[in-house]
Amino acid sequence: MGNERRFRSSEYCWFVFYFAFLLFFGRQTLAELRYSIPEEMKEGSVVGNVAKDLGLDKTSLIDRRFRVVSGSKDAFFEVNPDNGALQIQKKIDREELCQGSGACLIELKILVENPLEIHYVVVEITDVNDHSPGFTEKEQQFQIAEHTSPGTRFQLHAARDPDAGVNSIRTYTLTVNDHFEIHVSQSDEDKIPFLVLRKSLDREQKNKHLLYVTAVDGGKPPRSGTLNVSIIVLDVNDNRPVFSQDTYQIEIYENVPVGTIVTRVNATDPDEGTNGEIEYSLSKALARKVYDIFELDSLSGQIKLKGALDFEDSEIYKLDVQALDKGTPPLSGRCRVIVKIKDVNDNAPEIEVTSLSNTVSEDSKPGTIISLISVTDKDSGVNGKIISSITEEVPFELKPSYKENTYSVVTKGFLDREEVSHYEITIKATDCGEPPLSTLKTLNIQIADVNDNSPHFEQNPLQFYLVENNVAGASIFSVSAKDNDVNDNAAISYHIARGNDVTSFLNVNSDNGQISALKSFDFETLKTFQFQVVATDSGTPSLSSNVTVNVFILDQNDNAPVILYPVSSNGSAEGVEEIPRNVNAGHLVTKVRAYDADIGYNGWLLFSLQEVTDHSLFALDRYTGQIRTLRSFTETDEAEHKLVILVKDNGNVSLSATATVIVKLVEPKEAFAASDVKSSTKDEEGNDVTFYLMITLGSVSVLFLISIIVLIAMQCSKSTDYTSKYLQEPNYDGTLCHSIQYRSGDKRYMLVGPRMSIGSTIVPGSHANTLVLPDRRRTSGEVRH
């Protein structure tokens, strides 16, 4: 407790220094309040209104968690968050808390949050006279020779009073007598009473004297304690022991082992025999702790360590040693042994976390306060000097406070939860002793997420191929985006961007990005379209991004071939052809013409003879539909022949149509006459057909050019390298076919009809009517896959 009192006194001096320093320099430092109260006040008593003295708003104390955070084990004070008053929580005994007459100070830390502030309050505990002086023994006996000279002094047991200041012992009194009086000697902070012989004793008149010594303190009213003193008058031992020194001063380190000899006192007595034999003893008025730590050899005067020393418990011990001879009466001599304890570095620093915020938002600015810590070391001097630091390379640092060994843990850089979501901050406190001692404290900090990442698509743009005649309402494909944030900030919803005209036939599931077709697509009507899907997270504010989706409709074999020629007047695919009987082999009888609305292999038409009267007379070109004679006709050949031609496409499931051609053999003269009539008729009909055909082809060409211009404009307005060409060309033999080319990145796809360009390559495993064409824009000429 004495050490604590000295520590408090030292803190008080530092407090005065810091207060003066802050008045001059510290414009923005927090205030330090001081109160003074007497000990033994009742629990609940008000010390002062801290909130009022600090200028805090009383209505916000509860929200700001207004409280006392003290490092001591016993909490003597508490604050009332309703009115801001500092109250006594536990009755205070100054004598138990602080010993001695110095100032007894208790330092409190008052903490408020939002914003985080710490204030220091010093409460001085003043003494009240609640203890009476007391002697360790109720009686004391002296044996005094009758010839003892007047003026001889005999040390009395000193009384002890736990109170301090004016309430401590002020004087000693002695009962009225003829031979003795009392004198008081001041030694350090102690008053030592001496019994002084005023008049020589006469054993023959009186051999025993009974006196009462009263110790009186300075309280109001004063308190007192009494010591019974008995004096036995003896005969002659006229030399008392004398020590070689009145005061012995020794310095030893606190870590010396038990049993170590501290020092040796020596006293001499000129008397001979038993009157010169000396025994040593410790004064019975010492504190009990002294007897537990030191022991004195009564014969040799050696003082040894009986218990362990601790500089932090007590820095100095004062031992009163008595040397008593064996004469009759025995004489005594006294000396004082002062043992000063030297500090060693045997206490590691202690780190106290005053306030800790476990979660920090990733958008916190540099300099944001995370925690308040204080560091203490029970050692003194260089051994108590502390260096604190953060051991790892983290975006946090220690910022010292105006008060020594008090720090704030603050952010020193920007945080990003997506890079590091959790930090373990290790704080190291090392003293300056030899060897230095260290303490580590780990703070776990979680980084809270903010919505600072937009959803992103791994690929943009996206392209999908969809076979026509899909089921309306079914899912055709899906889009998916990712968000590096967590929780609501990463919950993504999808919708089609405004301004897209596909909402009438497409629907997007907002939860999973599944895209469903509301109708069945027809390749012959719509071959490709484009739209944008927007992915939006659920953060506040929400962030979004979009992706461009290109959809290409793939053809199915859903159109049967249509016969263009021959066609009869009633619309059936039938025709009559008359040829002279004298034609040679290879003569062109007629040509069957057909058309298929599909493209590629689905629109590639092949011709075959399904029925013929004589296989030796006619042949059919399977690609062109031309019917030619195989040989010259003879007289035995019939005059009329029926040919049924089958026209089918090359789809996976082939579709077909048939045409019937009747070939009549006529004599040459009739044939020429018939050919003239037919020629005139065909000329008239041909003029009309040619006129309508020209109008149709012109309209188709104009529409085709407009479509090409629109598509080129649309493709130019896009950032991606998607190009498409629609080519429609007549076959060399008159059979119409289609081909369509797609370009995607470095790939070029072509859906072809009956005639393929030289050098075309069928991609194995691809759709039956899809070709990959070499890109002639590149000189390498390699086929793109």
C-alpha cells in the first residue's frame, strides 16, 4: 500500500505537470477534472456532476454509453447516465487504500462514444479521524540502575495511528511523577517518545515505579491510546552497548535470493562478564511486514532475507535494531538500518484495451479511430519506459495520445473487403530494461462490406443459337452475372433494358436470369435479333451493368419443295410436252423447276424419276431437273410417255413434291406446226409472265437492298464484330436456292443451297446445313473454326 501511495503521489506530480502543459499547448486535448471527498462516505453519495463540468449533453449520455472505465480491480465509483453525476459505489477506507500522509489520489477514466472521447478525473480522498492511536504492546518494562544519571533517555514503544495529516499522532503525555518526564524526537516521519530520567533513583526508597504514557492525535475531538510503563530499579551496570554506526544504509536488488545476508550490525560494551555480553533484537514497534522479510541473528548481528523482496511493493525498509547487554540491570543501545531496494526489470508491460470496435466499414477514411489502448509497467525508471508498435504490415497504426502510454488504433490507409475481409492486429509493448520484456495483444477486426462493386458478366457480348419452331413459354437460354460484394450487396436481379423491342416475345426471370421465349420463332421470318439484359444488385445505392445478347435463329426443314414448272391451268404439277419423233439422243425435252423456302441442305433439291413408261428413252439430271432423250425413237416406240418426277430436299427428315410430264411423239411436220402455234401462244403468255416476273424481281431486289442497308447500319452501331449477309442467287440451271452467311469474331458460318462454292468445308459435328468458309480477307487463307 505504501508503494501505491508513492505511485499516487508521483501520478499527482505528473498530473500537475500535464495540466500546466495542456493549458499552454493542448487546445484540442480533453479536460482533466479534480474532486476532493472525505473517506468513509456512504455508498451512493455524489462526488460531483462530471457531465456538467465536462460540458456534455445530459440527454445523450445513455446513447453515448457514458461510463467509467478504470483499470483497478476495485470499482469505487460509478456514473449516473441519467444526470451525469459521479457517485460512490463502494465505501472508501483511506488507510486501506493509501498509507502515509501524502495525497491519496484515485484516477478515473470517463468514456463516451459517438464520437469516442476519454476524460480523466482525479478524486482526492481526504482523511477523517476514525482511528485512535495504539501501541503494539500494552506494557513496557525498564530496569534502571539506581545510580543512573539524570537526563538518561529510555526509548518508549511508539504508538501508531493509521490516520494521516492532522489526524495522526501529535504528542505524548506522561502521568505526573517526581523522577521522569517524556520527550518526543522526530525521526523521518515518525515521532519517537523517550522516557527521560529527571531525578536520580533511590532503590532503598522505592524499587518500582508505574507510569502511564498517553499518545494523543490531532483530530477534533482528539483520540488517544495508553501504554503502561513499569520501571524496576536495579543496581550498577553503568555501560550500555554502543553501535559502530547510528544509521546503516544498504542498497540491494529486489531479485536477490532468500537467505542472502543483507548486512551485519556491531555494538560494543566496555563492561566485563555478563554486563558486556550483547544480544541483538529487532524493535517490536516495526511493521509486521518487516518481520516477514528480515531476520536478525541475536548473537552475530547478521541481518538475512527471510522473504522475497519486491520493489513494486516497497522501495525502502527501516529497521530499528536494539543491542542489550546481560548486566544487572541490562543496558541497551539502538541503531537504525535503512535498506533501499533497487529495481530490476521483472515486470512485463501490460496492455489494456479501453474500447474496441470489432467491425470497421471498408469505406472508412484514413484516421478513423478503431480502439483506445493504454500500456502500463510496474517497474520504474528505464525499466518502466515502454515502446509500443504494431508488428504486422496492416493498414492500421498507433497514434499516441497527449497522455503518456495511451494510444489510439486508427486506420492509415483505405480498406477493401474484397481483398482482405479480416485483420488480426498484434500490438507489441516492449520496455527498455535489460533484458527487455515484451507483451503482445491481438485485436480481431472484421471489415464490413459496402456496395462498391457492380455486377459483371464474364463474357460480353453473348451469342446464342436457337433452332426455329421452339416451344413457346420454354426457357431458351440464360445469362448470369457475378458480384464481388456479399449479402444484399451481391443479390442480383435481371431485367431487359429499356428501349429493347423484344419484351413482346421474350421474358427474363429476375432471380436466375433464365430467358424464356413467349412465341415460336420462324427462321424464314426472323433470322437474328439483339437485346440488352441489365443485372442490378440489391445494395444501397444499387449498382448495375448490362450485357448485349445476340440471338441467331437456325433453320429447320419445315418447308416442302414447291413445283414451279410444269404447272397446269388448274394449278396441279402436270404438263404436256410434244417432240418430233426424229430427234436425236440428248435432245432436251423439258426442265422441271422447283423452289424450297428453307436454306442450306434443307433447301438443296434433288430430282429423280419416280415413274416412267420406258427407262431406255428418257434420262433426268438429278441436280438440274432437265429431261433429255437417251436414244433416237423407233417406229415401235409408243407415241405417248408418262414421266413422274420426285423432287425432295436434303433435310434430316426429307420433304418432297412430285410433277407429272406427258411426252407425246409427233411427226416432224405436225411438230413444227404445233411448235409455231405453241410459240405464238407462249410468246403471248411469256410477255405477260415476263412483265410480272420483272415487277416481282424488282420489288424483291429493292426490299433486299433496304434490308442489307438496315442490317449494315445496325451492325456498324454495335461494338461487336458480328456481320451477316443475306445472299439470294439463282442456280445456273434455273432452280432457286438460298444461302446465308454469319460472321462472329474470327468465324464465318454459311448456310448453303444446292450449289456450294469451291473450297467450302463442311464442319464435322455441326448442323447439317452449316458450312465454315475461309475468310478471303486474310492472306493466310486458313479455315476459321
